[in-house]
Amino acid sequence: MDLEESTNITFADLGLCDELQKSLTSLGYEEPTPIQAVAIPAMIKGSDVLGQAATGTGKTAAFALPILQRLYLQDKRGTKPMALVLAPTRELAVQVSEATHRYGKFLNARVVPVYGGQAISRQLKSLSMGADVVVGTPGRILDHLKRNSLALSDLETVVLDEADEMLDMGFAEEIDAILAKLPDKCQVVLFSATLPDKIQGIISNYIKNPVHLKIQKDALLKNTSPLVVERAYVVQRSHKHLALGRVLDIELPQAAIVFCRTRDEVDRLTETLNGRGYRAEALHGGMSQEQRDKVVARLRSNTAELIVATDVAARGLDIEQLTHVFNFDVPSSPEAYVHRIGRVGRAGKEGTAITFAEPREHRLLVAIERLTKKAIKIDKLPTLKDLRVKRMEAIESRMRTVLEESDFEQFQVVVDRLSEEFDIVEIALAAIQSFYSVSNAGPDFEEELPDLMQKIPSGSSKNRESRSYGSTDAGKKNKTFSRNESSGGVRLYINLGHNEGVRPKDLVGAIANEAGINSRDIGDIEIKNSFSLVEVPGQIANNIVSALNKTTIKGYRLRAKIDEKSFSNRHDGGGRARSKKKR
């Protein structure tokens, strides 16, 4: 069934015990979300559930509360768990575990998280002491099953949270092995943002007569906060770090997350920002759980002001003092954008979401606007003049605070001496100048950035869709190269092919993204088992090679070089079989 906003429904109406209602009240929950209003009664009844819902719809409470309600009805508790929740990442497993523990605090619920990156000895001890609910990643759950440290014989409910993510991350075999060990009458609940074909096998093999729930996109967007101000800047890739620094200096966020697409980009940007004087911390899947916990703790304690993160690593983060979300890269899907910016503008607080879009990424902004039905304002980048005005305003504010709160008696002698030689206004100006020099010491983004908005009129999404963000009017770096120019095209040898699952669109995307050229300037593509050949404009081939050798495709390190053999054949009149480029 499609879920609409429920009206006049309370948690008491859903059949939850007083202890659960008490914990929900203490947490500030007032009424159930649409998916909670339907999923909770269905699960309490014992039905299998198939829910299509993304992060931010309240699905954690939708499955945790009925699990805890069943726990409340238990006559006695053994050492074996009565519920198991599978999650794709350590971060989400911890988030679900913590939420379940909070919901069940008046039931003394024993919730144990198990995941890779944490000492298994600690998990073995917790499981041996008894658990009501176990939350974990598929790999570590299967590890415990093989060690016989986790028994599923008393299991009454299993939940697959974000099933599509688990399958995308390669956990299909682990999930199948775990589900094959379930007791016959175990309730199976599956939540997934999408329901691709690969999930159908799980549904047909393990889910019986499920209650179907689906959150429509409009219902998802009702949970996005109107208090979030959304803006975008059009920036060439090579200027992005400068643009981010300029905007950070203007915005002065209390705490912020900067999203990047890849781990390598997270590390590079974090290093750049720290070199510029910001307190930035990296957060990505290549870090241990202990490292990730320390990063989040530093942001919460104001030791750090920025987290630079990938989408997967930031999943489940809930930081109360967060004021800004920056999309250093435009998210590949509109839904991912909604999830990112949903981290600010909570609990009645205002938030800001800022996206840095390359000229060729305007179509992604249009797709986001279509989903959210809300225009993203495209602004001009702040100029050096804007930055200096902002700094002067900050100094004025600071001076007002000092004037209102400080005792100046110990400094009076300095003013008295100087006033014998200088005008009192000059003394004040000198003091402000000194304060300005000290407060703005250190590295700075003191470089004027090109204005790519000069040729882009303001307007609606409909008008924006036909704009040419990459027109030659924006500067030489946007030039469109033709394969018919005198220097001709050459082929690049790339070390990845069918064996690594590479497709033509992967190569087109990597070259266009990393080298900053238009995808239509990429010529024929040939993908072999262990390598690929791609035709590109000859005059920028070396630049493309340099850019590609710093990136990855599907997690594999990319190595590119000019295919000298085909280059020679081309100029010697040698022919070759040409396969048409597939997009």
C-alpha cells in the first residue's frame, strides 16, 4: 500500500505498551510517521513486511518498536536473541542499536551491536551474557554463526535494513547464508529504498505473504525541513577547493559536513582544508570504527569544525549542532541529495545546504529540483570584496561584545600616552587594524575566482535545463574539443575491462569528470577482458592521462597511457576496426 500522512493517530493507538510510550515521550516523539503507523501494527500482528522506504522516513522506529513490544510480552528472557537486525554498514548498525536501546530503556532491553572493526572478544563477552536484540553487519553476523557464539534458534524476527545497500556492497552470499539458518516461523521484515531485481530472490525465498508498504517520494519530501536554505555555485573542478574555502569564510559554520564522492577525494580535500587553517577531519570507509568514533566526537565537542565524508561513512550521523551541509560534488541521485541535506534544519533550527556544481552538472541540479519541487538558487561566488566586508562585520561584532563586557582600566595608561601624540580616532583605527591582522593571520583563499555565472541568466528549472553551463564564453577551460581538429584523436589504453565490470558509461563518466571535458568529445570505446581503449582529442590526451591516473573506477585504481601503437597506425595510414561508442 502507498502511505500518506496519517492524521489523529498516536503511538497509544498502535498498541504499544506504557513503557515504550514513556520512552517515546521522553525522546520528544509526538506522533508516528506514515510508515510507523502501518508497519508497527503489521509487525505486532506477526506479518512479514516488505517496505520501500529510504533513510529519514522513520523506519528504524517502525521495526524496533514492535520488536520491543514483543519483548515486553515475553514471560522470560534467555541468553539467545529473539530479534536480529542486519545493516549494511558499521555506522548504521551502531545507529540502529543505539536507537533501539533508547526506545527500550524502560524495558531494560539488552541490545548488542556486532560489526567489523570492533574487537570480537568484546562482542563474544556481550553475547555470552545474553541479548534480546542483536544488530550487526552481515559479515560479522556470519562470523559469529560460524563460531557458534550466536544462536538463531529462538529468533522470532529478522530485519533487513537497507537491503539494496547490502546487496550493492556485495553481501548477497552472507545474507543468503544467514537467512537459510532462520527458524521456520521466524518473521522476516525487509526495508529498502529501491526494489531491484536482485532483491526479488530474497523476497521469493524467505518472505511469506508480506504486507507491502511504500513511501511515495512526496511523502519522503514532507519530512524535509523548510528551514534549510539551499544554494548552489557553478565552479570549475580545478577551482572547487578555492570556492569552498571562500564560502566557508563567508558562512562561518558552527559545524559542517562536506560530502565527497570518493575516499581519495575526502583525504585530499581534508589535507587541503587543514593546510588552509581549518579544523577538518576525514570520515570514510577506509577508517577503523575507533577512528570514526573519534572524528564524530571531535566535531560534537567543537574540537573540529568540519567533517569531510563519503555518503556511506556519514550514514546515520546525527549531530545536533550541525549548521551546514556542503556538497563538494553533486550527488549522483536526487534522493541522495535529500538525505544529505536532511541532516540540517532539524528540531526547528535553521540550516544551510550549499552545492558546488561543475558546468556540465546542471542536469543533476535539474533532477534534484524535479524531485524536491523546490528551486535551488544559483549564486555568484563571493568576491574578495565580499570576504573583506564579512570580516569587517565580524570585527565590529567582536568589538561590540568587548565594549559591552570588558574592564578597560588596565589599558587606560596606553590610551593616555598615545593620545598625547595621536588623535583618539587614529588610536582606535590602529587597534582595529592590529586586531584584523591577528584574527586573519595564516593561509587564506586570497585569489579571485572566475565568475561562471556571467552568461547564465536567473530563472526557473525549466529555463535552466537548456542553459549551456559549459559554453566557451565562460573561459578557455570550457572549450569544446573536436576530434576533427588538425591534431586528431588518439586512443588511451586503460588497465580495466570486462573482468572488473567496467562499462562504457563508467569510462565516459571518469574521463568527463576528472579531465573536465564534454562527454561528446570522447570517441570510440573498446572494452576487452583486461583492458579498454578509448579515443580522445589528441591535443589534451596527456592532460586526460594525468587526471585519470589519480582516480578509481568501481574501487579499482585506474592506470591510463597513450596507446602508442594505435597512434602510430593512425598517422601511418594503418586502419583498425572501429566499434561504436555505447552510452
